[in-house]
Amino acid sequence: MVHPRTNLPVPARALGAKDASFAGVTDRRQVLAAWMTAADNPYFAKAIANRLWAHYFGRGIVEPIDDIRITNPPTNEPLLEALAAHMREVKYDLKAFTRTLLLSRAYQLSSAANDANADDRQYFSHARSKALPAEVLLDAVSQATGTPEKFNGWPLGTRSIAVWDNRMPSYFFRIFGRPVRATVCECERSNEPSISQALHLLNSPEINDKITSRTGAARRLAQSSEPPESLIADIYLGTLSRLPTPQELSLMKQVFDSPEVDAGASGGGCTVERAEYERVFV
């Protein structure tokens, strides 16, 4: 472009570059990527490390995660420096960096707190419960009910986390806070609970159709000849990804002793009519 005062052409250059580094370059994104990951750029490694940490731990070392400045110091500066150094060490390989986070002791801590750290909200002394993102939650509902979601223009069974189209019409995405990507701010995504979310999970025809599907998990378990213990274990593994505790197993077995459940005569199994199964288990 021509400078309005000097009337001389001003060549394009990357932010902070001293010369016209775009000269002879066909793809300027390569120049931008090289500038962001340059050894003399102290900002990008910290920013992306803090963002990934916040994604898995529910809170950034710098919070808000987009507000990295001197007057908003990290809660653990040596940790952030170490993470930034590791990001450079793995050459900005996000999968390798994520592997390090997930194998760390900090990530694997229990959510159970003790008297010393019960009030801790920023030093990561124990795991913090956090809401599932909209895409992950819909995938979890589809997996638990055994009924895949169908998106317009996408094959049946496509997972929500694979749907990149932010204009996809979905009431579920909208009320559970999936961003429409109108801005670059992380604050566009909302994980705050609401009455609309609760009512949708309880009463919406979409969720009911998944539960009552003839090919879903409820139908399969209702027609199974497995003993109650196996059915309960299947339900827990499909929803909570773990086996029930002895107390939970004892409580759930009481359902099979109720009048609504007709115990099978063979193999100690049971047969539950679909409507009754939904009422009891869902």
C-alpha cells in the first residue's frame, strides 16, 4: 500500500519484523507461524501452554486465560515458565504437550479435598469439577443411550466434536454454550448451568427419542437375559465409565426387586418392558 504522506509503497511485514519478510513468499501464513514460534518470541509459548492447561484443569495458571500481562501475574510463575519451555522443547507439538499434561500427577489428582486445601481454587491442589463442553456432552448422551446423533449433511454417527461447522442449527449446542465463533475470545463459550439445560435433558423429544430408540441401549438391556448385576455394570460403564460401588450395586438391585420388574425364569435374568425400564432407570 502507498503511504499517504510519503506516497511511497510500504511493503507488508510480519508484526515486529524489521524488514519486509513477506518478500517473495507465496503463503504469508508460513511467515506468521515462523514469527509466532521464533526463539526470540517470549509470548506465544506461554499463551498456548496456559490455554491448554486451562482446557484440562478447568482454570488457567493465568486467569482469565486471554489476559496475560505484567499486572496480572500467574498463580505459579515457575510452572508456567516450565510449561512454556516444554512447549518449545517438543517444537509446539500439541499432542506431545497434551500427553505430558495428562500423565502428570497434578492432572491425576482426586477431586476429594482435605482440610488444608478445601478452599483452594487456584493452586491445583486437587481436581476441580467442571461442566462438559456442549459437543462432548452430546457425544456422551449419544454413547450412553446407544443412539448416534444425525447432523444435516453429515453421515450418521459423526461425533459432535468432529462437526466443524459453527453454523450447524442445533438447539442442544445453543443452550449448552457452544460458541458460534463470532469473535476470537474464549469468553464466547459458556459452561454456566441453566434451567433450559435441565429441562432439555428431562423433557425434550430429542433426548426421549434417543432413550426409546428401538436400536438403543435401553432396548438392548431390556431384552437382555443377563443377571441384574451385569445389567447394572453395563449401565455404569456406559454412563460413568466405571463399575458401581458395592453400595450403588445394592441400591440399584432394589429396582429389580420392585413390582415393575418381571424377573426372568432362566439364567437369573430379567425382562423389563420398555416404558417401565425408562421410568425406573432413566
